[in-house]
Amino acid sequence: MLRLLASVRPVDEAWIDKLLGPLGERFLAFGPGQAASQKGIPLSYLLMAFTDIDNETTKELLGQKKEWLVQLLRKGWITGRLSNGKISDGDTYNLLGKYIIRNAVCTLPEYPEKERYRIYVDDAEGRCYCDIPWK
């Protein structure tokens, strides 16, 4: 709903910020070792919503978790192949998750050029990374 509202009525900032309040609290509850969702809301959904909205509130929320998000981007995520050599669903999710995190981080002024931060799989170890720097 929030992503649709941000697309259809971006000028309705008061309503968007009202909806962002409880979601922001859930987002701030994420941290190292946390599951990919908080109280039934996936981190990926929150980050996509924040990317779509891209206002001062979302920038403030993302800024509070910037170090953790950049750490997730720089950390190698397993993308091991199935025994038959095919890519598993987890491989696709890990790569997609990196793009979602990168796009959200790149709404912050410190990371204005998301095209520069390549997401890739290291063939030697089979993990996916993003070459985003610490700032």
C-alpha cells in the first residue's frame, strides 16, 4: 500500500509519513543476526518502499542503519549451486537482495551513483558481493 501511495500521491507527505512511522520502528529493529523479516514484514519490502518514497524521513531511517546495510552489501552471501549444477532459488534471492539493499543505500547523499557499485559473484568462492566503499 505504501509503495502504491508513494507512486500515485507523492505530494501527500503527511499521510505517507503517518504510514512510515510504524514501519520505521520495525526497520530500526533489524540488526546483525536478525531474520529477513520483522513481525511479518520483510526487510526487502521496507527497503523497496523507502527507495520508492525517497523523502527526508526515509533518508533519516536509512541513515541510522547505513553502516549495517553497507556491511550487508560488502559481506559475501552464499550462492552455492545445487548438486545438479543449476542455480537455486536462494542464489537468485541473495543477488536480488543485494540489489534491493544497494538501491536503498544509494538514496543517501553519500552514495549518489548506484551504477558504480557493482554486484557480482566471485567465481572462486561462489559468494555474491557489492563493491561499495565505506563512507
